Amino acid sequence: MTLRTKSFNRSVLPLTNSNSAEAPITSIVIPARNASGTIRRTLQSLVAQSDPKWEALIIDDASHDGTAAIVAEFVAIDARFVALNSSIERGAAAARNVGISQATGDRLLFLDSDDWIAPSFLEKMNAALDENPGAVAAYCDWCRIFSNGDETPVQGDDRIQRDPIAAFASSCATIIHSVLVRKAAVVAVDGFDTSLRTCEDWDLWQRVAKRGGSWVHVRENLSYYSITDKSLTQDIDQMMTDAHVVIGRGFATMGGAAEPPTGAANEQSGSGGASAELAYAYYALWCAAFDCGRGRKRTVLPELLAALPNTEQSIDVIVGVLLDAVGVGARLIRSRLASGWSRYEAELTDLIRAIGRAWNEEPAALQIQYRCERMVLHYDDLSAPRLLNRTLGVRADLRRLPTIRVSHADRMLVHLCVGREVLDVLDIGVLGDVGPDFWIALVKQHLQHLRIEERAGRLARLRIKLESLVQSLVRLSFKSSVTHQDQLQIIKKAMAALAHPLNLDESVSLSKSDRKKSQEPSRDLERKVFWEILFDKEDPWNYGSAYELEKYTRQLDMLPVNRPARALELACAEGYFTQQLAPKVGRLLAADISSKAVERARVRCRAHHNVEFMQLDLSIDSLPQNMDLIVCSEVLYYLRDEAELASVANRIAEALRPGGYLLTAHAFVLKDNMSRTSFDWENPYGAETIARVIGSVPGLTLEASTQTELYRIDRFRRLTPGEIAPNPRVINQTVEAPLDTEVARFILWNGAVARRSDLVKTERRERIPVLMYHRIATDGPARLAPYRLSPAAFQGQMLWLRRNGYHAINSEQLAFSVMNNEPFVGRPVLITFDDGYQDFAEQAWPILQRNDFSAEIFVVTDLVGKRAEWDVSFGPPEPLMDAATIVSLAAEGVSFGSHLASHPRSNGLSTAELAEELLRSRIQLETWLNRPVSSLAAPFGCTDQRLRVLASECGYTVGFSTVNRAATLKDDLLDLPRIEVRGDCSLDAFVASLEACR
């Protein structure tokens, strides 16, 4: 490529300006063809420059209007203007190349004959290059100016300064006259490519960038881009052809990746790096939307539209590209897009639908449509109602509580105001006409967290109060139309008719929960009352479990070799151990404080005629004397304190004959020793204290002890007069029996850092971690690995939470604290699972139970008992829990909420469809569980204001998003953040995220 100057002649005119004596720093190259209507303003902007060291080379490309005469005027009065004329049209690229070849300055500015620059442009841009000698170019911010004088928002792309090669590979990241470039850099790449009829500046910047050197961003609006019918290239097909060439060149030498293209708001596409295919797809989209603005329909190849990424971030970029191009095509600044909607609505809607078809996802098209309309209305002041395709934009003055006919719209963008003051901008769904009762419910209930009523002023509050009293009368005005509330009730009835009950034998569904340990009565009760209440239910501690039976066997192994003639069993409970002890002794007196327990023990041991029973409170009642053996197990840590324990121990020792034995069995309790494996019970002490106190009783000595990781069995003996205490024999054993959940959930293996009950007394906080999980499994598609945590890792996380004193709460408890602004007590955590995979029941729930945690699961009701079909593109979808499993888990303490009925993206649904999803899911869950359901986690984290308001109208009180932080007392209850625990989350990272919530 060479710089060609043939057919251009330099004008020879008198030099009349003293500025000509000073050598120019900047050469300004201006191609002009038939520019008589605009070039005067262009040249005047140069005369106004605060930096005088410039020359302007005006290349008249065979104009046949008054362009040459206007240029001659400027040449005549200022020698810095140089006219270069051609009798043959060569095109802008060739004309600029002529200017480059004639330029005497070290720096170049390419300025079109209808654009202009700010008076300080050259001063500030040259200063930027002077301060950065290694820079090849400086570029500034810019804006468009329409023919009516309207000015668009200022634009400036930081990607160019960050990585100019990548920026220009994917898009023409700035306008041509925002760049001041060193002449040597342009000459080195042979100037403009004259084979390109369009996009020639984009191509030049690519080649300059690839030669190296930095680009400096001057963050000030110094360039003005005129938008008129004459200024714009009208041959879109040629633009598409040339852009394809330029994009291909841009990516050819950089490994096929670049920074993603930007939309009107300079937002990245979210693709993590653009490709040539993606860059061209965005360019084609812009061109098609430009034609929409001109009122023309352009067909874009489906494969180009299919290349656009279908993600939340990219949809924002797509909307930005669409509205930027439509505005340019229609010559409308943002604030006029709503009033000019009818000029481009049909073509734009068709283009958006084409994107949905290319993606094979019609809801995504609706999402783009909604978002476009929301942005268009957002730019408008809504001084008059604006009805777009699906969205109505209105102002609602709380002093008047307007009645609004919504026509065909199913969404409203509302400027909620008092007079001219806008209190909030609302984006809400509508199903029918709305009146005062709608606004009252919105302000007082559904958007209560915004405190609108409090901010509205006295007059508006009085109006709201008055209207609240006469709502029934107000609704009479809607007799002739279907209101939003009416339509919501119709949908609710229809969804209730679709709900199907679960025919499940209640005994099956509750069988596991029936094995739970009885809830202990309050320790503040009088002692006999406490035990009688405890034994209201038979077998309150599952005495027949493998764990208890193993412990009984080991106690029997600790009996003295000689058969005791007279034995006393204190706290015999329901006689499970009594019936095993009876054959080992002569006469056995079994006693308990509870009459109910004694009666059950009597029945259980009726075959043993050597056993007598009595009701006895070992702490205050007289004990039978001269016993050969006293057995006292699992009861001494129910005494009030260590002093009472010492008193009882002395009385037991007195009840033994000299040489008699005391056999005790008690568990280790965390209060005794935080560093060892123990039970986290509320007893005042455990086995270590009991052994120490009994061992300190005069005349008693520890003879033998069997010790496991969970409990110890001690055999003491009352010494005979003058006898020397022997050294105790200690036997270490391991608990071999499987542990029931109701035992395991209280065990802190290897001790704990903090106890829950202690923290409840000492800690108050305004933040709470809400953890979000999906699957607990090791297998599955590789692309879904971020949503899959191994059981071992999950166990490690739950154990850390347990050892550090965290306790689980549900969404109802969280909501209570937020609604009442009451700090959270202790260290609460809410553990949530999305989707309802079967592996929750098989893997997660047993781990949660062992660590004494509950969870809240958000299920997809239409797919219960089926598979996660939304994952099918990643591999075989995983099974979901069936209704019977859900009911069974609910009986065991698991909470359930809605993940909508069919797992859709809520922002791609119409308002009626969204209402159906919300109601069908909630009603079905309540039908199965026979309890209220009030929590919601929308799939894909789609929790916009429309969803939140409609969810509140459908009966939900708590909603969760995927915003990654702790929830606080100040958060919107229907938009609570959660901390996502991903598959690669290490224990250290997990701990760090929890510690950050304190």
C-alpha cells in the first residue's frame, strides 16, 4: 500500500496571516465532497483553537457545489489553510492519503468536513503526547450532534488505552477525529487502504496499534460528530462487507481473541474475550438496528445472531447496541426515544424476535424486549404516559393515587412521585387496570422496605390513609374492567385447580421423625415434674439402639467378679438395663424419680422375680443401706451443680457396705473439656467432673475404668478400714456401634472452639451468612463442576461451622429479625440448596443431621420426581427428589421453598406467566406439605423488582438472590443475598467467607 496523490493540485494563494511563519506541529487533514452546508463550521473550529501551531489540508474531492469557494475564503485570510483540489472523485481514503503526503506537521488529525473539535482540542491533545513521548496517539472523549442540535451522552473507551490492539480488533472503538496520531506511525503503515470504501479509519487504527506504542486517553469531550442524512454512510451492505474484512485482519495476527466489543454504555459482553465471529455479529446487529431507526427492516443471517452470547451480561450489551444504533438511525437522543417509539418499534421488535429464534429461546427475546423498553422509558421524564409494546411508562402522584388503564401492557415503569419530586422509579408487572387500592398495597405492603410512605410527606400520607378506609368503594369504579387484583385471583384459582395431593401413608412419611429424641422439658421445672414430662413419651432416648446396647454390655463387663447379693440401681428409667442386670445379682432394687418410668420398668422386668421397684429422688430421698452394688448411669449430670453432685456422691458412698461397689456410666460433655471429643449438652458437667468428684469422696477409690471416645464406665469400691487404695486399671475401647442421628448430632469430634449456648448469651450481630449450594456429589458433567461440592468437602464445612458455634435457622426466623430490626442471636447460618437434587437426601441431609444443622431447599415443583432438564445441554440431567421424599424430609425438619414451577428465567416471562409460575409452585408445595410456604429463590438469580413485587402479591415474604455477600437487617426481605459455595471452594476459602460476615 502506498500513499497516492495523483490528480490533486495544491492551490497557490497569497499568504496573509502571520501564523504562517511558524512551522506547524499538527497537520489537519480534511477530505471534502459537496460539503458546502457544513464545512464552514468545521474550519471555524480550527480558527478557534487555542494552540495556533497547525495547518489544515483541505482535499476537495471533485465537489460540484460551493465547497471550493468556502475553502478559498479561509485560505485567503489564513495561510494555515491549504486547499488541494481534484477534478476526479477518488474517495475519502485516497483524499486523506494525499493530505498525509502533503503534511508538514509531526502529528496528524483526520477531520471530516461536517464535524468539528473543541477550541482546546489541539492544546490538550498535543500536551498529552508531549507528556507521553512513548505514545503513538492520544484520543479524547466525544459525542454525537444531531441536525436539530440535540447532543448525545459523551463516550470514551478505556479499552484503547489498556490494549489498543485488542480494542480495535473487535470494534472501531472511537471516532476518527478524536485521535491525534504521530505522522510517522501513519506513514509507516502506508496510510489508508483505498480498497475500503468504509471502515478505512478502523483499519488504519488496527495497523497503527499493531506497530506498537501506547495510546493516551484524554478524558474530556473535545470532539463533535455531526449526524445528518449526508454525514452517514447509507450503504449498509458495503459497511458489512468492509467490516468483515477489517475484523478478519484485526484477529488474524493476535491469536483469535480480543477484548469484547462495547455497547453504548461501554459494557463488556461478558464472554470473557471476543472472537472475530462475535465481533462481526455485534457489528451486524448495530447495522440492523441502525436500519430499524431509519424505518427499514434488515434481515440478519440467523448464524450471525446465534453467535451473540445468551448471558445476563451480554443481554445488557445487546440492549445498549440496539438503542445506540436505533438512536443514530432515527436521529434521536435518549430522552426522545420514547416519544419517537412508533418510528422504529415494529422493525426493532422484529429484530429482537429474530434474536430469540436464532437462540431457539423465545423467552430471551422477551427479556431483551422488556429491557429495551425499560431503558427507553428510563431516559424519558414521563411527563405524559408512554405506552410502548409491552410496557407502560407513567407518573403516579401519591397525592392523587391515579386510576390507570393499562391497555395491552403487562409491565409498568412508574415514576412514583409527590408533585414534581420523584420518590422512586418502579418496574412492576400488571395484569389489568390499577387504582388507588393497588398503589396503597404497593406502598404499605409490597414495597414497605423502601419507606415510601414515610418519605411521601404529610399530605400524601393523609391521602393514603383516607383511601385505605374506602378501598371497597374505590373498587366500584372498576366494574367495567378487569383489574390487576381480579386477574391475579383468577390465576390463583386456576393454579389451585391444577395442584395434586400426595397419597402417602402418614406413618411412612413420619417414620424417621418418630425416632427422634423427645424434646427435653425446661430445666427450670421442679425436678419430678421435669422427669414426668420427659417420660410422657415412651422410650425418650431410644434405649434399644445399638449404641446403648453396646454400652450396657460394657457396664455388665465391669461388674465385680463375685456376684453381688444386694444391688441398687438408681435412675433405672424404663428398665432396659435392669432386665440385663437382674440375672447378675441376688436381689435388685430398681428406683427412679418418675412414676411413669418405674411402671414401664416393672412391666418390662416382670419375668425377673428378684427385682423390686420404688420411686425415689436420689438427691433428697434416703437411700437403702449396706448395698453390695449400686449402679448409677446417665443421671448424675442432671443434678443442679457440682456441690449437689458431691452431696449425692457422699450419700451413695454411705449406702455401700465396706467393700461394696459403685458402677457409673456417663458421657463426656463439652463443658468439662473443650479440647476433646464430647457431647454438646446443656448439662452443667460431664463424665470427667463426675469421676473426679466421686473419686474425692473419702473411703471411695476408683478400681477400674473403661474409657471410649464418647463415655467412660467407672467402678469404684468402698475401702474396708485400713485398706490401701489400689492403682486403677484403665481399659481403652472404641465405640463400635453405629450412632443414631439423635446421638451423633450432639457430638463434637476433637472438641470445639465455641459452644452455641455460650454464644447465644454473648453475641449479637446484624449480618448473617446465607449459604447457597446446589449438588453434593462427586460425579457429573465437567462444565457443571462449579455447582457440585464433594460430600467430603461438605462434611468439612459443616464440621467447621459446628465446632465454631454456628446454629441453623430458616427463612421465617431470618424474616422475623429483619422485620423487627432485631439483631441475630449467637452465630446463625441459613443453609440453602437450589433445585432439589436427589443427592440432597442421599448425601447432604445425613451430613447435616450428624452436625445438627437443618437446611432450606428450593424445589422446581413441575419437575419433582423427574430430572433437571435445564442442565441437559451439559450432559445427562441428574434426578430430582420426588414428592414423597420432600414430605419425609419436611417431617424431619427440612424447610422447603419455591424455585418456581418449571425453572424458567423469570425476566423472560410475561407478567401473567410469571404469576402462574409463582402461584402454581407455592400452592403445590403447600398442598404436599400441609403448611404455609413463603420463601422463594428464583432460578438463575433473576430477582428484579417486578418479580419481587409480584411474589409479595402472590403470598411470598422472603426471597433470595445470588448476590454474593452476607444478608443484613437492612436488606429487602424479597432480595436477600446469598454466599455461593462452589465446587472448588477450599475449606480455607469457606472459612474466610464466613469470617468476613462477622
